[in-house]
Amino acid sequence: MPYNEEMMQELNVLNLFNLETTQEGIKVHSSAKPEVIAATQRLFDKGLITQSDGGYLTPLGHDAAENSQILITILKTESRL
């Protein structure tokens, strides 16, 4: 299944979280782009974050954010072939 635009927005929101600490969350303000607000709401509905406007990562959300951030790092790395 290829990524769609909604998935990409959700991954972008997950990439905003600092994985170095569980004490730091995010806040998506009502003035944010509508697609960011919608992605944040979907992540909350899926149980990946604690608040509909951000908050903190749940344990499942932490796993998802960690994998997303690892994938970004891999894709940014130049080919070693």
C-alpha cells in the first residue's frame, strides 16, 4: 500500500516529537494549517497521542514516531553503493 497524503501528514506530525524525553510534548494551535490539525486529530483517534491537539506520545505513538524518524534518517542518507 503506497503512502497517501493523510499518512504523510500524520508522519510529519509524529516527526515533531522529541524522542529523547517523555516529558516534552507538542501543541498544535488552532491557527495551524488545516491538514496538520486534521492529522493530529487522526493520531489522537488512533491512540498514538494523548490529546486531540498534540500532547504526548502514547507507548504505541512512541514506537510509531521512532520508526518514522528512523525511516527519515535512512532515506536522507546518500547511497553507499
